[in-house]
Amino acid sequence: MFLARFFPGTFSTLGVVLIGWSAPAHAQSDDSDLAKQLANPVASLISVPFQLNYDGGYGTEDGNKTFVNVQPVLPVSINEDWNLISRTILPLVYQNDIRGNSGTDVGLGDTVQTLFLSPVEPTEGGLIWGAGPALLLPTATDNNLGNDQWGAGPSAVGLYSHDGWTYGGLVNHIWSSDAGSAAAKTNASFFQPFLNYTTPDAWTYVLNTETTYNWEAEQWSVPINALVTKLTSIGDQKISVGGGVRYWAESPDAGPDGWGLRLQLTFLFPK
């Protein structure tokens, strides 16, 4: 079992903390503020999310793919006016028959590393923004799990946050050479518009899409995600837990297709 190999027992925490939890009002207020920061991709907040995803409908054999994205976020203060935010996405993958009768593959996928230079304070109009490079790192342990290519390109994020609402978008574009095991070079644009609402007791309702356009294949990938998360504590450790569903409005040839699942567990380390 994929999860047993990489994170035994980790996601069993979800049910424990979401049922029957309560906290004093001042703790709820602090948690709500942290949850709002967590909705901001360039907040000055150290966090380590583990995001489990399941999708089916691949290929001609109704293949499936389960992967956990390990997504550490590390802010570094450059000076009193600027922060540098490091955001990493490293996928741990279990997939079966995603290209016809292709069998099972287990291991690491390619890493996407993004660095955002972001002002400490929003603009006068309330815009929170960041910009910097996005890097594709060939960390896949098998040719079926990645492209074996180095890549790079620009990335930017912009958002507004007020009255519990956080909304905006993150974009990047990555090019690579045509070297490596992939049949074609990487040339892809990524768009992530998002809308979050956080309640005073630290529940967050999330709606977003993680859309990719592959310029080489001329194909769209458009999953629409709807999630609910709760920020709480286990002892002194702040965590956010939750999950939801996604629907593939558009996908490349051979899938994925239909509905998918997402569960998320995030460890927070506020200053």
C-alpha cells in the first residue's frame, strides 16, 4: 500500500482532530489568523503540507494514480521590506496502468521548486504579490514517473485578503530542453486561480483550479478542486487538516477522468 510505505498512520489523524474538537475563543481567533496566512502562498509562515491525491480513468485499462505532494514552504527575511519565499513540490507516486496495460510504478516524481521575492507589506490598494523563478528538477526515480529534464521559467502570484476572504491567482511557465527520456521538451503554462473563505473558528472553504496547458501537445488539464480544512492543535503543534473532491473538466488524451479525491495535512510553525 502506497501510504503505508511512505507515511504510515499519518492521515489517520484527520478523523481524530475533526470530530468533537473545541477551543477557547482567544485560541480560535489565533487559529483563524493562522488559517488566513496559510491561504496566502507568500505569507511569512513556515509550513509543511502533505497533500494526498487520487485520480482514476487513465488510459484504456481504467488506470489510477495516487500521489502525496510534500510541499514545504520556507520564508526567509531579506530585510525589513522584503521576504524570499521558497515553495517546493515533491511528489511521491503510486500509479497503475495509466498508459494502457503498463503495470505499476512506485517512487519519486519530478520536483518543482519556486522562489518568490515578496514585499513584507501589501500595496496601498491591498495587493499582496510575489514573483521569481520556477525550476523543474529531474528527481524522478523512474522514467515513467517524470521527464528526466531540467527546466525553468517565471512565476508570479497576486492576491487580496480581507474579512475572511482570500482570492487571487498563481501562474508559472516552464520550458526545458528536449534532452532526457521524455519524447518532447517541457513547454507548459500553469494557472491557479483560488477563492478561500476562513471563518472565525478557523474553518476554511477552498475553491480553485490547477490548470495546465501543454503547448507541445496542445492539450489542457483542468481539475476543479473543492476542499474544507480546519486549523487546530495536537498538543503544542499547530496543524491544518481537511479534504475534498475534484472534477476533471478537461484532461489530456488517456485521462485522468471524472472525479478525484484530495486529503491534506499541514504542519505549521508560526514564529
